[in-house]
Amino acid sequence: MIGAITSLGRWVRESVSNVGFATRTFFALLGASGGLLRRPRLVTDQIHFIGNYSLVIIAVSGLFVGFVLGLQGYYTLNRYGSEEALGLLVALSLTRELGPVVTALLFAGRAGTSLTAEIGLMKAGEQLAAMEMMAVNPLERVIAPRFWAGVIAMPILAAIFSAVGVIGGYVVGVLMIGVDEGSFWSQMQAGVDVWKDIANGVIKSIVFGFAVTFTALYQGYEAQPTPEGVARATTRTVVIASLAVLWLDFLLTALMFS
Amino acid sequence: MQRKSLDLWVGLFVLLGAAALFFLAMKAGNMSSLSFEKTYPVITKFDNIGGLKPRAPVKSAGVVVGRVGKIGFDDKSYQAVVTLELESSYKFPKDTSAKILTSGLLGEQYIGLEPGGDTNNLVAGDRIKMTQSAVVLENLISQFLYSKAAEGKEGEK
């Protein structure tokens, strides 16, 4: 009994100190970001690694999500004789929810894990410690460029996901099933608002970019410097980042769309 | 050389993102209906606006001539006050009447303007006096049932 209470107490104490540590690292990271303005090349390199290489999986997933939305949406709408609203259904689901959320989940799996593993292995190989010995701040030289690259790449990827998804819905709905093309686009344009739907989706994806990239980098930075520790950190990145994205999505939807 | 090609790819990536956003705004969103033409406000009052929303189109003879601006409520006359933003290039006579119509059976609601014969034109801040409210389905059904019931009684006599 006392043992259970003790372990609960330890868990609370460790969680609180973890949250504090993460917050401190976050502010240290923001403080170390100023130097990037002088060396934007560091960020460009990382955008290439994080963004360009994620492009294919994001675009293909977007296309297939669009296909499925077209098929399933048609199936349901057809029962009520309102297939014309298919375009609206596809575009609204993509720009408001699926675009940012699915992109963030894929991003956590594709880019987040590689960031964690990279930083974790740098730490295991004592490269970060070596940098500090040479008076180079690893937060500024290694972590900050990756962080801002993730924050920049994420909304771009989400926009591409949504756009490709709309095209996927068009291919299935109009070209394959034969929904009227004019009403497909006009219903979409009548129902999707640039600020309320599209811009809010972009805001969501920026927030997710912050959450996923920071989780990945923090897990790598704080990983046990052993092969097993890096493996665990990578797993934690996916779990924590995915849960954070889903939770933040609920919060943002409740704040912005209600 | 390698540096340059890397920058090129990153540039292409960012451009692709911008293009995707542009596509969403123009093709999927209502960005294309935002016009930067000058407008003048005209006020109308309706007994019931049904499901009319701000930014709904204002049409005359089926052509979009403006957008619905603000929708408010007047607690003196208990009517809805709708501000129409008409494009400055279109002039309408003073005795124009406004109706709330629906595109299709279940489509969005819009305002239809029917020009009258007055020689003076509407200017900014004028009020359109003749208006016709939105058709509310429940009222329509109750009228129908009422007239059916009345018919039934006449048949009994």
C-alpha cells in the first residue's frame, strides 16, 4: 500500500520535473534561434531533409484519403439524393480536419522519428558534448535549425495534402462516379470560407508543426545515450507527438470552429 | 554546385506549398468571389430572413450584383435589418424590390432584386422599402394543411 503511494508520488514528481525541463528547453531553444537569421542555410538544409523527403508520402496519402472520401461520401450522400454536396464534404473535411491532422501524424512518423534518432545518436556518440567543449551551443547549431525547419515544413505539407486530397475527391467523384462537375466545384466554393476554414486549417498545421517537431527534438535531446535509450526515445516521440496532435486538434477545433 | 541544387529543391518545395494554398483558396474556397470593386450600402428590412447569411450573393436577373453585408435586428419594428453591398457600377431605381430566394430546392439563400420604374436611382444609405421574406417551410406546410382542412369541410356540406 505504502509502496503504491510512494510510486505514485515518484511518478508525479518526475512528471512535474519533466514538464519543467521541457519548458526550459523550449525557451532556451527560442533564445538560441536568433543566430539563425545570420545563417539561414542551416534551416534550408533541414527543410530539404524534413520537407522535400516527406513530400512523396504526404502527397500519396493525400491522394488516397481524397479517393476514399469521394467514395464514402458519395455512398452516404447518395442515400439522401444530395451527391452535389460531395465537393463540399471533401473540401471541408480536408481543410478543417484531415489535412492538418493526418499530415501531422505522418510527419511525426516520417520526420519526427528520424529527428529523434539523429539527435539521440549524436548524443550517444558524444557529439553534442564535443560541441559544447568547443564552445558551440548545440541548441543553436543542431536543435534550433531542425526545429524551425519542421515548423516551416509542416503547414506547407498540410496545404499540399489538402490540395491533393481535393483533386483525389474530384477524380473519384466527378471522373469515375459521374457527379456533376459544375455543382461539385460551386457547392465547394459556396461552402468553404477562406478565413474560417482554410486559414484556420493553416493555423492548426502550424501549431502541430511546433508540437511534433519540439517533441521529437526534446525526446532525442533527453534520450539515454545508449542504443536502447535511443530506441525508446523514438517510440516515445511517435506516441507523445500523436497524442499531442489529437488533443491539440480537439482543443483548437473547440476554440476556432464553435 | 550541390549547394545550389539543394536550394533549388527547397525553393520548389515552398513554391509547391504556396501553389497548393492558392489552389485551395481559389478553387475550393470563396476567394474568387471576393471582389475589390467599390460598393455602396443599401438597407433593407425583412420580416423573416430564413437562413440568409452574410456574404450571400445579391442577384438581379440571375447576375451577381453585390453581396449581403451586415445582418442585424431592429427591436423597434421587430424586423431583420440587412445591409446590401451593391457594386458601384450597377445602378437601380428607387422603387426596386428585394426578395429572399433559394437556389435550387435545398441550396443556399440569396437576395433577388427586381428593378422598378422610378427615374431616380438608389444611392448609398437608401432603404429598399418593398421586401418579401424568405419562405419558411413550416409556414408553407401549415398553410397547405389549413387549406386542405378547409376544403374537407366544404366537401361535407
